[in-house]
Amino acid sequence: MEPLDCVVIGYNEGDFQEYRAICEGSGAWSPTQQIYSKEYLEVDGRHYSFMDGLSVLRNRATGRDDRYHVGEVHNLAGIYLSNFLHKAGFTAEAVSLFSAELERLTDLLGRGPAVVAVTTTFYVNIMPVLPVIDFVREHAPDAHIVVGGPLVDNLCLDGLDGQAQDMMDAMGADSYIVESQGEAALVELVAAVKQGRSVDGLANVITLRGEKWLSGPRTPEANSVDHASINWSAFSPELIGRTAQTRTARSCAFKCSFCDYPQRAGALTTSSVDTVRHELRQMAELGVKNLVFVDDTFNVPPKRFKEICRMLIEEDLGLNWYSYFRCSNARDQETFDLAAESGCRGVFLGIESGDQDILAAMNKLAQDAQYRNGIAELKKRGITTFASIIVGFPGENETTVQNTIDFLNETGPTFWRAQAWWGNPKAPVYQRKEIHGIKGEAYNWSHRTMDSAEAARWCDVMFDKVTESTWLPLYDFDFWALPYLDGMGMKVDELLPILRISQEIMRERGRAVPDAVRLAALNDSLYKTVAAVGMAPSRFAFGSR
């Protein structure tokens, strides 16, 4: 086999039982415990993530060992970085889901990669990184391990202070890339390692010098999104599958006060419509049927969005697509018509609140009427809608929560989920923490109108009182499970009854004294409903873990 210059490792979801222990140890009314209580299935006395629970029930019916997982939709960071390395003349392979692809990863590490790059998208702590580095050290002891991505970027927001030093020591990599993009730094690092040069002092690369981690020059990258477009023909249909992710833009055009992403990612940068056209043609040739645009605001700018929709209609590639969508920027009927005609099947709506005062405090630049109209127009065209809600933002109280409950029941999006506000001290709202009386951060906070425990309780109240929309689990599921499940054969109309029965199970087991007979009947109904759905075999198996 040809030696490899780099292996890029995508997502590691971690151990669900460890996650359970952390959540249950956080306290009865912590947001983490509240979230956990609404996202697991119990099968034969064991707690499973929702998708794993579905897999176990399916396997009981089929006799197979399928492990359905959104990680079958190949991790985009892995594809993107390996593609960027290909364009620089290096050989690279990507692994999507660490725990499910250990055999393939072992084979790739056996090809003697000079560098192993570990991505950290979606990580909020270092725990998922540790087993990945341990595994690489065992199977490729000579490889240079570099960790990059949002986790490293967040660790270094205040510079290379004591905590950052400790976390880098604990992870145990050879170097770290600290840049919101970082592609160019990875190319320079791979080149240096291959040539036997020192990586100390490379731009945006942190290395251990003596007993201290030190960074090379911090140089903002401005990589062209057109140049970095993915050459999908370099990847196999088996690796990509029926559902795939891509992006057509970098960063976000808005400045919501609870989010610091635009500050870190810089100005919104978009690829040309011709670049998008070229990518989509290649994806269709690979057999992709469901396309996920991961752009934070896919329908912004509105004119460009319409151009992409018209291009999709013109190309007629047989692609269904899913994306984030801002109702406030869908200002005419044509926008909704073009979305539907071009293949839009589902949209993630960052509604956040059904109260106009909270929306203003969040700097959402959206009106209640725009949300209501947007959801109605999308539903009219058969497009699945998911409303994401934040509970507990400064200013939140009983009245504002009730307004959000009323909003959801009156508009009836297909799916919804509420989570307690996660206090990000780097977000713009923290610049006014004295005004709001904000104390604490993450999921342990208080302010003048609410605290994190109250927010968790209100999420439970909403779980019971929102009756015209269906709850969607979070852990390894979320809105992005919809295109994946569709690609595997489970349509939204088949998923809805499964989720509704599951929601009744969660309500019953949450009672002070659950009715064991009713729980048994609900679990039997859940099994029969899952077993009745025809699904293709998964690429992953429990036995491969």
C-alpha cells in the first residue's frame, strides 16, 4: 500500500455511559441532566443514545448487527482537510467516526502516515480527544499528532495561559494548530514533518519548547473558499454514501448576542455559484441523494440563495437538500417557491424564542411575524421544519417562556427542541453582564430574571405543554439525523410516530411513580413501530467498536 502523508480523524462521540455518569452527577436540576433525561432510550435495562436505542430495536427485529449513526454521513472536516492536502500535493485519508471505524483506522495507521490530524468540531472539552491520541500512539508511534479546530481555538482565546498549558499537556499531542481556519497551517506542518524540518515557529502552530507550549506567529488565514472546494471525485461512493455534507460559505453574516462564532470566523465569505455547481455535479455522480448544506445562513445573501436554487433546478441532479434557514431573510413567495422546486426537504430554524423582547435582547434581527409567516410558507410546500429554542437568556421569565410555548403550538413546526441557555463568556452578551446581573457561565449561571436550574425546569414544562410539534433528541441525533435516516430508508412520516411514542415514554418515566404497566405497553409499541420500518443495512456495526 502507498505510504500516507496524513490521516485526518473526524468525530469521536465518546462513551455514552460516561456521558450518562457526568449528566447524572451534575445534579437533579442541572441543564445537562435535564437534556439527558430527554434523549435516551432504555432497552433491556440499559440506557442507550436515541440512535443506538433505535439500532438495538431494529436488530432485535432483523437479526442484524446494524449501528445506525449520523457519523455515516462522512465528517465534513475530515473530507475538507484531506481534500485541501490533496490540492497541496500530499496523500491523505479521512476517517469519519472514530469509534465505529477502528479497523479501517488501524489499516490507515499501518501505512505509516507522517502526520495524524485530529479535528475537534463539536467538542466542548478534551475528553473525546484523549482516546484518539492514545489509539494513534499505539498503532503509529512515529506519527506526528496535531490537534486543531474549535476546541484548540477556544482554549487559546485568552492566550497560552496556565489552563491552556495544562490542557495541551493532558491531551498529549505533538503540536496544536490555533487558527479559526487552519488549513494552510496544516499544509505547512505536513510539509515540514515530511522534510524532517522542525515545526517550531510555524505560523499558527503551537509546539512544546522545553517545558512550555509556545506558538509561532499568529497570522490570520484567508483561504479562498473557491480554491478549497472539494474534489468529490477523489472519494469513493462507498465512503461518501447516499447523504453528504458540503458548505458554500464560511462564517455568519449576523451578530447574535449569545454567539461568538462570527467574531472568531471573520466576515462572511461565499463561494461562487459555479463552484457549487461543480461540486454538486460530482456528488450526484457519486450517488449522493441527500445533500446537507452546513452554511450557518444558507439563504443569506437572499439574491445568491435564489441563484443557487435556480442552478439546482437547471441542473436537475436529483438531489434533496437540507440547511439552516433564516425566515427573516425570506422576504417573498419566490424564495419559498424556489427552495421547494430545487429540492429543499428540511430546514433548521434558529428561532431561539417566541417572545419579541427576548429576540431583541438576542439581537436576532427577526420579528415574530416573520417567523410565523416563514414556518407557514415552508409547511405549505411540504418542507420539514425544526425550531431550535433557547430557554433562560437574560430577560427570560415565566411570561416569555409561555409566549414561546404559545408560538410553537400556534405555528406547529414539524420538530422542535428547547435547551437551557449556555453561557458563553466570549459572547457579546457578557460585555453587558453587569447590566444583566450575569454570574457564572456554561450551564451554571444566574442573572436578574432566571438561573440555570429554573431554565432546566422550564424546558421540562415546555416538553409537556408543547403539543403541536414533535420533540427531537439531541445526542448524536438532532436535525441532521433527518437526511441521514431518509437516506437509510426512514422517512419523516415514519420517524414521527417513533418520536411521539418515545416522548410518552419519557413523560411516564419522569413521573414520581412511573406506571410500570403503561411503560411496558409503550415500549412494546415502540418496538413494533421501529420494526415495521424498512431500512437499509448500516455501514457501521456494534461489533466494530
